[in-house]
Amino acid sequence: MHKGSIIVVSGPSGAGKGTVISRLLTQCRDIFFSVSVTTRGMRPGEVEGVHYHFISEREYDEILSADAFLETAEVHGCHYGTPAVPVLNAVGNGHDALLDIDVQGASQVMARCPEAVTVFLMPPSLQELEKRLRGRNTETEEKVLKRLSNARREVLEASRYQYVIVNDQLDDAVEQLKAVILASRHRTQTNRDQLNQIISTFQA
Ligand code: ADP
Ligand code: 5GP
């Protein structure tokens, strides 16, 4: 059995990461979604353990001290982190693990797991991003402005990612992410054992 891949998806707040990923997960049941911890408050409609593990700053400090994060960052004024064990277990068991994390966390994963697949989900424009962020109706005006100002910086990081998907039409973006994941399963490095086993039958 080959190992799964870590699939990192980043993009500015409001780009549609959550929407694209939740569509994808309903279609691809074998993909493991990494549920992050966060110290931000729960939004209406969010479910503990599904969207995030909502924790206090004290609990966050404990996880940090135990060195149990694969990556962690302060984003828009709150702490977020990816618990390492569930991701490493999923990948070890042959499942691809999808991480919805910001550009700082993605840099940490790129350094620590160079074989990770990295995807930047880009909104079609700043105007459309603002429209989506406001349309979602989950943030205060102050938080909308902070997220938009952070977006100006975050989009400059897109070229550090292996793939970029422009989330214009939702269905297209979901198909494109599925295509990236499918392609990653056929990377030579992911299939080295199987490849060597087949080649050995030619050498006998
Ligand atoms: P993120 O997780 O990146 O912060 P969301 O998934 O919450 O973004 O999406 C932000 C808003 O944009 C939501 O209201 C969502 O329904 C909407 N949205 C997502 N993708 C599209 C799209 N392709 N076209 C139009 N609206 C979209
Ligand atoms: P939101 O508060 O809108 O759910 O997420 C805000 C930002 O935090 C998004 O860019 C999202 O990708 C990022 N994020 C969510 N979970 C994590 C995580 O575990 N680590 C890091 N570094 N960023 C995260």
C-alpha cells in the first residue's frame, strides 16, 4: 500500500476554500480532512469537531508546549494549528490528507514535508473577494477590512505553490482540485514500491 499525500490548500479568506473543500469531500469519501484547532469564536452554522476544534488560548498553549502541531500560525488575530498525529496517521494509512491552512502554515509544511502537494485557491479579483466576504455575513466590518488587507499580502505568495486554481465557477474549481489530487496519486515518488515491484518482474 502506498502512502497518501498531504494536500495543502491556501487562499485569502473568502476565496471559497471551505466551500470547494466541503463539495470535494462529499464526492471523495476516501480523503481525510484535517480539522484544525482555533482560538477564534464559532460562527453560526459551524460544528465543533467538523469545521474546527474550538479551544481556549490556554489549551492552545498546552498543545504548542507538547510540540503536537504539524504547523501553527496567528491569522487575522487568532491562533490556528494543525494537530500532527491525525494527519500523519491518515497519510500512513494510505489516505490523502487535505489541509485548509494559511500561507504562513503552508510555508512550515513546505519546509517540513517537501513532498506535500500545494494548491493556492485564488479569487477572480479583489472586488469579487470583497463581495463574497461580505455576502457570507460572518464578520464584523472591522474583521472584513482586516481580512481584505491581509488578502493583498497573501495573494503575493501564490507563486510559491505548485498549483493555482482560480475559483470563478465553483464546479470548475472542485473538478480542478480533484484533478490535482488524482495527478498527485500518480507521482512516481508516491508509487515507488509498486513501481519497483513491477520492474522486478521484468528483471527476473
Ligand atoms: P473561505 O473558506 O476561503 O474563507 P468560503 O468557502 O467561506 O471561503 O466562501 C466565501 C463565500 O463565497 C461563501 O459565502 C461562499 O458561498 C461563496 N463562494 C464560494 N465559492 C464561490 C464561487 N465560485 N462563486 C461565488 N461564490 C462563491
Ligand atoms: P477562518 O477563520 O476564515 O476559518 O480561517 C482564517 C484563515 O485561517 C484561513 O486562511 C484558513 O486557511 C486559515 N487556517 C485554518 N486552519 C488553519 C490551521 O490549522 N493553520 C493555519 N496556519 N491556518 C489555518
